[in-house]
Amino acid sequence: MKRLEFLKKSLSWGIYRKKAWMISAFSVFREPENEWKKSPYPGRIVSQPWGYDFVNEKGELEKIEDSKAGVPIFAMNEVIDIDPTWIINLKEPVQTYIGSLFANQIMLVENFGSKIPYIPSGMTIKKIEDFVINNKSDKEIDTEKITLKEYLNMAKSVEYLKTLSNLSVYSVTKKNITPPPGLKEFKAKLLEEYQGQLEDPVKLAEFEKKLLDFAQLYIQDDPTWGKLVSGKIFKNGYRKMFLSSGAEGGLKGDMVPITESLVEGVPLEPKKFAATVNGARSGSYYRGKDTVKGGVSAKIAIRALSSFSVKEGDCGTLMGLPRLYTKHTIGNLVGRQLAGVSDGKVIENINEAGNYLGKIVKVRSTMYCQYPGQTYCETCAGKRLSRFKDGLSIPATDMTSAILAASMAAMHKNTTTTVKLDLTTTLS
Ligand SMILES: [Zn+2]
């Protein structure tokens, strides 16, 4: 039997549900002789000195004629032409990848039958979920539209596919583990251009941006670009490895620019060497210390607010908190009452809130509430907080998770870049 014929048979046997089979189909493996006899299911692949056999429906070994030794039988990115006899959600012949064929079978056919059309390449959860949202059924059983149960089942397939990622995800390519050609000359020219200026963080950011742009031209056609290599992996990991180590803090809080990359080695010039070592030490220390921040701030928030509560009514204050509402924060205005007059308008929905976009609005706030002791009035608290009348610690701990996320991000995504700061937005 030929390779592709075997592939088609394998789909019909449903053996892709066995992880061991998937591994044997997409990697080079070796087993003791006759090991296959312990579990001779149809489609089981048996490695041979010349290539591969498989166990046929009679339980006998049959040769996969065009298979070769030393390479996997199939590759996820192998292009094949298939027609509707291959898979039930395909309506006309199409060119696709073997990986996509399995992804369609496991994610779509297993859960939805032929309800979701074949996706030949670039399958994403978003594509599937968009289709599900537009074709959802309220019934328990539906022959055309998608039921909740089918959608929930898909989660199992997602989990299964995740376990196969080591067979299909590129993690190492030539480009992502090598510096761009011509870097040495390019960097030497840049270093000359920026000589004596790199202690200024703005200049250092500019210098590193130019190196990153140069490297991006080299790496952007790599299959890992935008997937494994993007964001902090590129701007931090790749940069430190090949381009420039960047700003390291001295112990006194000064910033020392280390323009040498790890490939060039740790610089032995005393000031740079000390800064590199101090950077490693403080990184190790703050990793622990800053992780604590989230937990500590959650505890403080719980203690601070556990005795506070929201009571019905309106304290009648005319005071309020002026805030600028941007497209990112405009949703927070819903349910708040405008301050300054005794019976201020309550913003009922997002459309009404939209009228205040980009404007400074004075809203009622717990900061100015006149209710006695440890109580706030519903009007100052706003509708959202008032849902937690005796449980204000709940939304407060929610806020502290943002503190944790921010301090983790500061640790892991820390690069020197320049951004424009708008004081009104930032301080509002
Ligand atoms: Zn009040």
C-alpha cells in the first residue's frame, strides 16, 4: 500500500484518536522486534530497517511501499490534494496540509460531523468559534445547527491537539538561532553613530530599535516569526542573544548600557561586568519579591475593605471625581451618576456613555461620600460596586490581580523603549 492510501485508511479507522499512533506517524521511532504483536490494532505502524510496515485488517504486516527509513512517514506541513471521499466535511477537491487534515478530523468532524466546512489551512479557534456563534442552536439535538453539547465537546479535542504540539510546532529553525548576516558591520556603524550617547535611555532605546529592525528583515519570513518568535521572545530573548544585552541596572540605581550580546560574551570591562552580574542578581531577587506583590496587595485590599459596605439611598453630596474617559475606559461610566447637581443624570448604557468620550466628566465617587462611618451610599458607589454591598473585598481583589499581572509583565517583558505620555489620560 502507498503512503497516502494508508493515510486515507487511517482516517477511516479513527486511529488518530490514539496518541501513540500519531507519534508513530509523525516522528522517527524504534521499538523492540515483535513489540507490535502485543497490540496489533489495524493501522499500527511498525518500524523496519528499510522503512515502515503497518498492521492490516487481517492482523498481518503489510508494507508501506513508498516509506523511507530515518524519516517520519508523514509531516504536518506536507501538501496533499484531497477530495470529499477523504473527509465528510469537504464538499469539493482541495489542496491542504496533512496537519490540517488531521486538525479538521479531530476538531471539526469528531464534534460537529459535516456541519462546519473543511478549513484547508490556517485553522484557528477564532475561525471555528465565529462559525459556532453564527450557527448556534438552542435545541439539545439539531441536525444542521451547532448545539451547546457539541461545542463543549470540542474542548476535549483542543486538549488532545495541544498534546500533539511537539509533533507540529517549529521551535528551532536556522534563522531563530542565528544572528542576521551582516550584523557585525551594521552594529559597528551604529556604535560609532551613537558613541558616548548610550547612557541616555532614550538613545539606547533608539539604538536597539535599529538593531531589532535590522534583525526583523532577516527573520520575518521564518515559519516561527509571529508565532514562537514575536513580542518579548524577539524583543528580549533574541535581542539579548544576538543584538545587544541592553540596559542593566547598577546597584546604585544607575543604568549601564551593555551593547554586547550574549553571543559576543559577557564584557569584562569592570563597570559593564559589575552591571551584568548585578542585573542577574537583582533579576533573581525581584523574581521572588515582585511575585509577592500580587498576594500582599490582595491581602491588604481584603483587610482594608472587609468592614466597608454599601447602603441604599443617596448621601446627596454635590462633589465628584473629575475623570477623562477614553475608548478604553468609557465602559466604566455606565451605571455612574454625574456629580455637581443634586439629582445628576445616571448613565444607563454604553450608547449614552459614548456622548462623554474624550471629555472630562465629574462623577459621583466613594471618595466624596457623606454617609457615616464605614459605609457608602449606592449613588456614590455606582451600580456595579453596589452589587457587592457587603462584599467589597471581591472587586478589590480583582483589582489586585491587575497589580500582579503588571509586576509580572514588568519582569518578563522589560525592554527599553520610548512611548508618548499623555498626562491627562495617565493621571485621570
Ligand atoms: Zn454618597
